[in-house]
Amino acid sequence: MMVFIIGGVVLIAVIVSVVASVAGAVAGVVDEDSED
């Protein structure tokens, strides 16, 4: 059972970091567009 809990935590961490990366990239593009 612990394996599933650990796996779930790792999965959530991966998803959060991917979402953060995408959000950062999108924010960077938006900022560049705003400057133009």
C-alpha cells in the first residue's frame, strides 16, 4: 500500500513541476508580447 502512496506523491510532484514549467514559459511569452 505504501508503494501506491509514494507513487501518487511522486506523480503529483511531477505534474506540479511540469505545470509550473509550462506556466513559466507561457508567462515569459506573454511578457515578451506585452513589451512589443
